[in-house]
Amino acid sequence: MTGPPPPLRADLVGLEPYGAPQLDVAVRLNTNENPYPPPAGLVQAITSAAAVAALGLNRYPDRDAEALRDDLAGYLGHGLTRRQVWAANGSNEVIQQLLQAFGGPGRTALGFEPSYSMHPLIARATSTRWATAAREADFGLDPGRAARQVAELQPDVVFLTSPNNPTGTALPLAVIEAVGTAAPGMVIVDEAYAEFARAGTPSALELLPQFPRLAVVRTMSKAFALAGARVGYLAAEPAVVDALQVVRLPYHLSALTQAVARAAVAHSAELLAGLAALRAERDAAVSWLRGLGLAVADSDANFVLFGEFDDRHGVWQDLLEHGVLIRETGPPGWLRVTVGTPAEMAAFRAALGAVLTQRVPA
């Protein structure tokens, strides 16, 4: 049956759905997942928790996820309580709820790019105007310059990402303090990769008592090895959490999701202990790439941004033909590789070495 197209909003016409390529290749290092599956003890705990939750699936879940929020507050520390924590289906839903509550028609969100590409997409989906400011040459942010940009634009929402995706750059607290002081509205610090940061890297959680309009967003997809469970959360003042409950869908977080997340939080010490190996692989990858003469961004995440290539798509395609999938993202000329297992990283090094050799004229 033919006819006129559906009446899509004008600002959404022509847009493509977000998503990294999902290709069946031997080595997939393109979506910043934890390469290690949940440990056996956690798998058993999840199985048991899911079995208990299944007995009550004829009833709606706790729509406020109070027990999970208690657990997450305990995990985050900093004196947080349930009233200061919120959870949803991945950090992207948390961000969507934040923009539904504090953005929307007639309001503006500001991001410092390059950064997480979902921020402007969610802004557009919530009819929030998106404005951009540039990062420094090293992908960091100068506190004074960032604060001046915020003061000039007066955005309703400011996004800061630390460690930043796709660059891996962590922000000093001085940047967040400067932006928080200048911002007239909400400041959202996306800390999806916080657990991978090097020792001594501060979290914006330390600034929550100082800035009542600050929200710190986290995820269980990365360090907790739960990308398939879709659990994200934030810490903020109780008034911010109350606002999100106005826009959240009823019973948005399933009983099974809550049970899985609580089991994972209970095993957080074991999960976090395993991150040391990934940090070591990351640092080794940075050193190796620099040894090839490539530009490499300092990383506090579980990925590495490297370049610069005249034909980055060609390099990406050549790597794919060698069975290694990485991400073509970030500034022009740069590529991003997720840190994998030692075997996966060995395959990446072999493939990239072969590709670069093939591309150098004899």
C-alpha cells in the first residue's frame, strides 16, 4: 500500500538512527564494552535473583526502585542516600529524562565537542536546542575559557563528560567547579567510564554538596560488564531526583533489571578488582601506538583515540578486512579502539601493523 509518508516532526526528517556497526567479525573493539563476561559467582547470583523476581512477574515492579537506589548510594559513597540517586534503563535514558525535565522547547543544552554523540541526539529528540563549544587541542577544557563560554550562552543544561568519549580525557574538578559557578541551570557530568580512570582521578561526586544543580551520571554497562542489562543511574540533589520522577514512565525499570543490577552491585568489589588488567592493556596500547609515531590522546577510559590519518575510513576498512572492527568516530582523521583481552589486543596490533605497512609506499 502506498501513500504519503508518516507525519514525522520536521526536525527529525532525514536523521539516521544512532548505532555502531554490528558486524560478525573475529575481533570487535568498537563499542567500549567490557571484554570479560560477568564472573561465575555473579552469574549464579543473577540467576538466583532473577528466579526470585520471576515468581512475582504478574505484578508491576517497584516503580521507584528503592532497594536498588539504596544499593547504588552505598556503592557510590560520599554520604549519598536513596533520595539522591535515580536509576533507569541505561545512562542514555537517565540523560533523556534529564533533558525532558530541564531541557525541551525554548531551552538550550551546551556540549564541549568532540564528545559523546548521543548527547546532541537526545537533545534533538527532546526538542532541546543544541549548542557546541570546542575543546582544547589536547581535548581537555580550560576552566576559565569554559566558564566564559557558559556565561556568554547562558544554557539551561551543560554537558561535561569525564572521562570523555571518544577521547578518554578526564576533567580536573577545577573545570567542573568553574562551569558549575557560571551555569544558570543544570550541569550534567557524564561519568560512564569513571571506574577505568587512573588512581587519583577525582569524581564530580565530590562537588555535589557545593552545586545543587549538578547531576553525575553513571552506567553499569562498562565496568560492571552489564551492557546487556541496560542499567544507568545518577547522583544529584533530592529535588533533581523528584523532577525526574515527574517525567519517567511508570514502572520503567523492570523487576528483572532491578534484580540483576542489585546482584551486580553486591559483587562490585570483585568486578572492580578486574579492571586493573584493562587499565594495563590500555596503557600498553597507548605506548605501542605512540611508538608507531601516531598521535594518541591520553586516556582514562577503556578505549584509546589515535590518528591522524588522511584516509581514516580506508584504515578502518583495511582493519575490518583483517577481522578487526574498531570505531570510526571523533575528530576527522582519528579512530577509536576499545581495550579488549590480551588476545584481542594482539590481533589489533598485528592487523594495524600490517595495514600501516601496506599503506606506506615502498
